[in-house]
Amino acid sequence: MVAAPAVPVLNVAPSPACARSQRLLALRGRPFRLVMDDGGVADIKRGRAARNAKLASLPVGIAGRAALGFGKRLTGSSKDEVNAELMEKAANQLFTVLGELKGGAMKVGQALSVMEAAVPEQFGEPYREALTKLQKDAPPLPAAKVHRVLDAQLGTKWRDRFTSFDDDPIASASIGQVHKAVWSDGREVAVKIQYPGADEALRADLKTMRRMVSVFRQLSPGADVQGVVDELIERTEMELDYRLEAANQRTFAKAYRDHPHFEVPAIVASAPKVVVAEWMDGIPMAQIIRSGTPEQRDIVGTRLFELTYDAPRRVEIMHGDAHPGNFMLLPGDKLGVLDFGAVAPLPGGIPVELGLMVRYALTKDYDNLLPTMERAGFIQKGQKGDQVSPREVDEMLRQYVEPVEVEVFHYTRRWLQQMAANNMDNLSAEAIKTARAMDLPAKLAIPMRVIASVVAISCQLDAHIPTKALALELIPGFADDAA
């Protein structure tokens, strides 16, 4: 097996966002296509029509089950019983379809899965069980095809680089899977291998996902589904080149070497579609969410909050893929951090306006709050005053302010559900007028999404976190007069 000439491959016209990212990648070496022995790219369903047909089965299935549920209501089943059954079947179908397609379809499911804590309890369990699987596990790629990727990326003598290589993956995710191996020098390593055809699959899926937003919104009440999809399209191209991921991980590993709270595995080798890093053993965050002790929950939640706000000031980058599959608790109460394919560059660190906004909202200083929000880009130019209601801004910032009103905040599913319910229920004219004047600055789209995910994970953990003390220490602009 050989690599074809270095030419871009696109089966569908990229969105403007993808095109911009592709131009960025071109500066680092143009993407290339792997040619398999059988002339194909992979077993991932790549055909636009075939993938769309699979995705189209989601709304059809949901509609069919809704009709069936109506019939059951007529025969005497309660509304709650029918809704719970429909939610369970819809969630299981979602996992089956997205897991089978992999690529962008599964990546959207992973992004939404961290928000499951916002789902009302009566619907939460089936959603939680089915969609949380997407954070770590998906149907694996056969060993023969794994070997073909390694042949193309590391050379046909790749086996000489390892003293052992386990053909069975220990984890499968959206665009790749991970194998455990032993490097030639005796180090245990994790070998992350990108699915052949993942690039084409991602682009096809993400374009289709734009038309599937309403389906996901039914399964994730309160989540900003459209925002999730838009952000994924923006960052997809960067995630496809594992050399960029390796560079990000090297940066974090160097910055946090010997840090008392964090550990990042060192990179051993990398190629466009393969990255090899030192092995890390610990308790997966997902396991702690399921059955961890109160102490473990609090430690992991606190460490995650600290990492989110410490990394931008330390390396001017925020870890951009906050979901439980990327973190584990290590001996000594360290947080092990994995997967650096998605990062948010923050030159100069977290903008001071974010800390100022929370500080002014906390003290009800609207004379400074609204101009600060406009300066940061959260309020459109010239829209403050009559267009923006301080009361509605209070509601919008409530999820950021409440945790710093006390010394230690208890993040719970019920609290997040209430926040989500408030956002959905507030449809007053005043709220709508304020919302129309609001905006999300492009440079802060990923950081704000990460922060939202960290809050959601903290609620999944049921963690007690000293949010106020951490904010005073780590968030620029918050400290002055905040105490």
C-alpha cells in the first residue's frame, strides 16, 4: 500500500468555514488521500446518498414512534410511560446510527452527550446510557484495515517500531480508535489511528448535520444544537491532521511537566493519520460519574475547572474537547488529560472582559456591565440601552454568577436542568428583544462551548467546587472588588 500524490480530496463542496480551515492546513502540508489495496478508501460509509439515507432514518424513526405512541395513548398508556419509551428507543437508534457511521455524525453525538445532565430526569436515563457510549466506544475498525493505515503512515516495516501491538482497540471514537502497544524502547504506548475515509465522511456528515438540527434538539432539550454543529464544522479540518494534534499535545506536556495537578502523556511519534503517545493508567472520568466517591467527584471537577482556566494563561491555548472520555484520575489526585485534536487558541489568554462581565453581573453594576459586553462582542454595536434589558442579561449570566456567589458551589443535574428550563421558558417580548441584540464573538465560540461543557460535566459529577477561589486566582478581570 502506498500514499497517493498529495492532493486535496473533497466529495462535497466545503462550507466557507471548512474552506478557511483547509487553507490553514495547506500552509502546514496539504492533506493527502490513502489508497487502499482494493482501491477503496475505507469501510466507513462514504457515499453521500448512503450516509444521508442512514441519517434520514433518524427523523423517520422518531416520527414513526411518535405515531405509535399516540396509538398507545389511545389504548390507555400514560403520557409519561409513552414519552419514556419513545425517548429510550430514539436514544438507542441515535447511538446505533451515529456509531455505525462514525465521522461527523458520531462527533455531533459526542458533543451533545456531555449535555445530558440538562435532560429532565424522566427522560434522562435512556438518553444517558445510549448517548454516553459515544464519548468513548463505537464499532471498531477490523485489524486488517488498521494494518493498512499503519503501512501507509509509518511504513510497511511499522512492526519493527513496536515490540508488541494489540490488534483489538481499547477505545473507539468519532474519527479514530486507540490501540495499546509497547514501543521498541519498552515504553507502553497508546496508538491512535484515524479511520480511513474519515476526512470525506466528516465533511459529508457535517453538511448533512446542518439539516438535522431539529432532530437532535428533540433529544437534547435546552442545548444549543445549532451552535454545536456550526462549531464542529469550523474545527473539523484541523482535527483531521494528527500532526497538529501531536504539536498541541507536546505544548501541553511541556507546560505541565511535573505539575502537581495535571499530567499529559508525552508524544512518541506522529504522522498525518497516526499519533503515538505514552500510555496513561487511571480511573476514567466516565467511571467516576457512574460510581465514583464524593471525594473523587470533587477532585476531578475542581481539576477540570482549574485546567480550563489555567491553560490559556500558561500556553495561550484552551483544551477544546471537554468530554469525560478525555480525562482520568491518576494517583496523587492528578488529572490525566488526553486528546488535543481540538484546541481553542487564545492569544493573550482569556479576554479580561469575561472576568469583568461576571464581576459586574455579580455586583449588579449594569453601568459597566453592558458596555463591557458590547466591547467584548456579546452585544451588537449600538444595541445597548433600550434594546438590552439588565434583567434579561442577569438571566443569561445566571449560570456563571451563581457559582461564585458562595465559597463552594454544588454542581448538580437539577441545577443545570433548571438553567436549561429557564432558557427555554423565557419567551417574553423583553427576552426576545434582548436576545436579538446579543451575539457570540467568533473568537470566543469554542472557549464558551468548552466552558459550557465543563459546567455540564461538573453537574454529571455532582461535584462541590471552590469556584469563587479558582475564579479569583485564574480568571482575568474577576478579582478586583469581587471578594
